[in-house]
Amino acid sequence: MAKLPFSAQEMLTLARQEAGIDYDDSAILPALERLVASFNDDGQPHEQGAEALHQRIMRSLKNRVRMGRDIVAHLEILEQRIERPIFICGMARTSSTKTQKLLASSGDFNFLTFWKALNPALFTGDRTESPQARIDDTEAYARWLDAQSPDTKYGHSFETHEPEEESDILGHSMMSPVWYGWAPLGSYLEWLGEVGLSAQFQTLKDTLKYLQWQGLASQEKRWILKSPLYSGLEPLLLEAFPDATLIMTHRSNTQTIGSGLRLLECFYEPFTDLRPEPGPYVQGVKAAADAHMAWRAEQPADRFLDIPFSASIKDPDRC
């Protein structure tokens, strides 16, 4: 078992130095300390994984300081409109990715490609800069993942220019359960349950505005977005995006749980020799489903558009 090579405070300092930006992001230090400690203690990274997790965190921190620099310099970023976004809220392995890609292919919506989700921030702060360096970094990371865990692509293929969920952006808040996707994080998840999960949604909203300001999305188009963690968190999501449309993809848990555990096992492989424990995973799925159903019972019947898994795999010529 190895440890991440730097402390949380050292990472914050390194992020400013490597980005070449004197921006005070110390408000996230308590969350970052919890995350780093949990990766070290709960995640038990192997030697290569410790360095890879360090690099993942550093990428997020540098995106944060770059975006912070640009918002301070251009307050009009926060005046961008995010109107009536569409969120696909189905749990993992319910065909939410297929639904997202199908809608994105219409050309009617803004959507995140993998490189925009992984590297949303300008390197220089100049809107005319080429995004190629961000694209190249994303492509290198995607191919590294393929090499380290070849089976991952059979469950979820990370492709630089393809539609991708916004999990990496949520993770930039440093207060999101999406970090659990790379290693067990029991103590960190317990802490998140105490402090709440709303910060990640504000980070997402600000980042979408920032991408529009860069010219990478149109203020006149609706966003099509998705993440498996939204199920059960709809009240928090709608606090940040009150005019959002919600799509629920559905599939039996008897089919999704085994598939989800297998994919999570693939995600862990580049970082740790541990494997996801079925018990906590099942409890997490149950808690999310219970929270979703309790909240849903109080909503009007047309609050959600429901898409069963059977509809997503049906032969379109026979529909």
C-alpha cells in the first residue's frame, strides 16, 4: 500500500505554482484534507495508483484556480443563463449513457464532451486560446485508462470527443461522492453525509456558465446532462437548477447491481488492488432509491419523463 505523495496543503500550493496563478482557493482545504486522508487510509492505493490519484486531484485543483482567475477577471461569466437544462437522473447501468448520447446526437442541445468535463478551464485565460492542450491531456488520460483497465471500455468507454457525464466537474467541488468511483472512500463519504452535497451543484452551474462564456456552448440551447448520483438528490439538484427537466431511466436492480459492481471494479483497477464491497454498494443503491421514491411521491405525475430500459434497447424499426 502506498500514500499520495503530497499533503492537501502541499497540493493547493503546487496547483497555484504549476498553473502560474496566485489565486486563493484555501476555502476547500478542509474538504481536500478529508479526501486525501480517505484515499490514503480507505482507498489503499498501490504505488502507481497513489501517483495517478495525485495527478487526478491536481488536474481538478488547477482547473479550479484557472476558472477562479477567469471569473474574478470577468464577472460577466456568472451572468450567463442556464435555462431549462435536462438532467438524466437514472442510476448506474440503467441506459442513462445511451439516452444522453442519443439526445446529444440530435444537435438540439449543449452537451459535455469528455475533454470539456475533464479540462473545462482555459490555460491562459484568453478566450481565443486553442483548446488543443486540454484535448491532448484528455486523450492521453483516456488512453492511459484503457491500458490500465482494458475491460472498462466494455462498460463505459471514455472518448475525448464523445458525450460524457459531468462527474469530473462535480468532483472539482472536492465535495462530491463521484471520487468514490476510483477507490473505496468510507470515511470521506461519511463526512459528506454530515456536511451535505449541495456544493457540487453550484460548481456545476458555474462551470456550465464558464464553458458558454468561452464559446464552447450556446446560451440559446438547453443542456443535456447526466450523472448516476442524481437519483435521490433531486431536491438539491433543483435548488441549483429550479427550471430543470428530469428524465428517469429505469432498470431492475437485480440487473444493475451486479453490472455496477463489475464496472466499479474496473474503475478501481488503475488505482488500488481493493475491490468494491457489495454490502455498502447495495446499501447505497437502496438509500438513493428510497430517497428518490419518497421525494417523487410528493411531485406531480408529469414532473419526470420515465424511460424504461426495454425502450432503450428496442429495435427502432419495430417501434
